[in-house]
Amino acid sequence: MQASTIKKSILHRVKTKGKLTFISFLLIGLFVGAFIHVSHSCISSFDYEHDEEKIDNRGIKNGASEIESAFSNADTLALANLLTATSLEIYSDAFPEIQAYMPQYAEAFKSRKLIFANEIFAVYEFVADGITYTLEMTIGDDGNWKLVRF
């Protein structure tokens, strides 16, 4: 009789624990769903409207033209002057290797399309050999647009 009581007690605990586990997972799922819904609602309702007048479109285009010219002439010195300080540290060791390919890069860069720009950052997209590439620029301390990544 005592074994049967113990068995019933154990079965009751297992059933109760199973129900509690299910309920706890259900509640966690509901909370996660609510969090995702609320965070998505907040993000989609927040519209960042940048002032078109503050975007230096002429400066961005001039910077892109200077970059194209440096690549077209395979001029690593001009390229070094167009890079941000951090990018210069990253790319300077590769200058001897990329110099031969710079005119091809310039030719592909002629098909560039500005896909994003704000007051401090701009991204161009272009296609070379069927592959889409991006080039990123930022406004430098001197007020000129500098190359971040190519």
C-alpha cells in the first residue's frame, strides 16, 4: 500500500511539473513575442529624417571623383591622402599589391551609384565582373570626404 501511495505521489509530481514546465515555456514565449512586437513597433515608428540640405552632395561627389582619379592613375600617394588615418594603417601594406589593379577598379567605379548618404557618411555601390561592391566614405576632420573602405 505504501508503494502504491509513493507511486501516486511521484506520478502527481511528474504531471504537475510537466504542466508547470509547459506553462513556464508558454509564458516565456508570450513575453518574448510581446518584446519583439513592441521593439519592432518602436523601431518602425521611429523615422530618422535627415535634413537633405545638410548633406554635402557636392563634397561627396568631389570625394568620389578624387578617389576615381587616384585609382585611375594608380597613384598610391594620392590614395593615401584620401584615406582616413585608420584606413591608411589598414591598407598601406597592400599598396604594392593593389597598384596593378587600381585602373580596373577605377573603371568599375565609374558605374557607381550613391546608395546612402547623411551628414557624415556615404556609401557608393558599383558592379565589377558581375559582383556588386561598396565603397564607404566619411567626412574628415579637415572637412573633406575621406575613403573608409573600398
